[in-house]
Amino acid sequence: MVEPGILLVDKPQGLTSHDVVSRTRKALGTRKVGHAGTLDPMATGLLVVGVEAATRLLTYVVGLDKTYEATIRLGQTSTTDDADGEIDGGSSAAGVSDERIAEGVAALTGPISQVPSSVSAIKVDGRRAYDRVRAGEEVELAARDVVISRFEIGETRRAGDLVDLDVVVDCSSGTYIRALARDLGAALGTGGHLTRLRRTRVGGFAVDGAAGVDALAEAARLTPAEAAGRVLGRLDVDADSARDLRHGKRIPLPDGVDAPRAAVGPDGELVGIVEPRGEQLKSVMNMPTGTKR
């Protein structure tokens, strides 16, 4: 029997997120594997993978904020806004000062409205935007509100007409770093695209210590209780309350609980995800018994 849990994987460049899921299924001998938050083939870094019953937790992971390390190249535009596309334009960035770049970055920090790249995985009338683009269709996606809580410039490298910026970005779920690169280049009048992208954090999960794709079978997994507690905060309940929650009954609302929590029974198993309902607590997602490692 395959133990349920959350597996943190360090995705290498060149693989899709689905490739990682496929390798995990093969390595662990189960079909019940999913992931939260797609990474493009060009990107590397943290992919949160759910195994067996822990796939139920992925819906709570998708919306977490994230951290990325990236390199933005000013002076060129790309058909995909990243290094996987063809260079299709741009203007020299040689004369753009560090001060102007900093001003452009500051303007893209905080709450902003962002139009995703047309080659994103967003569905338009049931089909992925990138599939429509590859079929020769013109795709215009609606702007979305996102929050960039940190957009920090590290090293700046200048070579001829090009400027490469190493950046760190903390952002809300749904942010496209490719679009940040595109929009920064557009604001500076040079064009811009990504040449490197690495996700280092998803909520409380970090890429440090994550498993490589060649070590999936032996990699340690977070138990459902550990993972859910890290995402939502842990609420310990006694055996009677655990039983009632599993049976769909509500229990009295504990003091200080005003948001969803991971309810954990005295045996260390995740009972489920609970939410306040007036003066009571209700389970909105139950876990099967026997999910403690």
C-alpha cells in the first residue's frame, strides 16, 4: 500500500509538470498522483505533488503565495515572453540607467493588473491559450489583479545592447513572471523576456531539501497532517470530536479559531479541513482513516 502524503520535488529544466507526475506514478506504483501550480518546461524548482488521499489537499496549496528567482533580459522580446520562444524584436537597452530600471520595477510592485502571456495554460472557451496560439489564432486574455510583494533586483549585467537582471519576486498566486519581464521591458521601451526562472517557495514549502526526479521512490513525504498543518495551521481535537467531524457532525467552535484549520486527532491522523460555521466547527473535507505514516 502506498502511503499518502505530500512530496516536494525540485523539477529540472526541460520537463513538464505532468512529466513529473508521470515519473512519480511510476516510481511509487500508483495512479493517484497530482500536482499544485504548473511550472513551464523552461522553469525549474519547487513542484508540490500529492500522493493518494493527500491529493485532496492540493486545492489548498494552489492559492498560496510564491517566491521565484529569475533573470530578465532587457533589449529583446520573445514570442513566448521567455527563452523558449523566438526572438522577435526589441530595442537597445544600453542607454537605460539603473535608476530607470529601479523605477520600472517599483511601478510593478504592489497590487497591479497583469495581462497573462498569450501562451499561458489559461483556458479560453475550453482550450488552452497556448494551443490556440499554436493553431494560428489571435488570443487576448483578460487582465487579472495580482500582488507583487517583493520585486528585488540582484546582480545587473550589461553586454552591448542587452541588460540582464537577476531578480527575486514574492507574489500572489496567479502571477506570471514572464508577464513581469514583458511589462518591465515595455515600460522601459526596450522589450524584455525571461531567460531563467526558478520557483523556490510555495507558501510554507521550500525547495531546499526537495527531491530530485531520480530519487522519487526513496524521497520522504510529508504526512497529510504535517502538510495541512503547514498550509492552514493545526487544530488538535480529541477522539470524540474527531469521530463527530468524520461523521459530518459539527462541534463547538474552539476559542481563537476564525479561519480554516487542519483538524488532527489524538492518533496524529488528519481528520480533515474544518471551517467555522457560526458558533460551531464543520468539516469541509474529510480524510480517510489510516493516513498517518
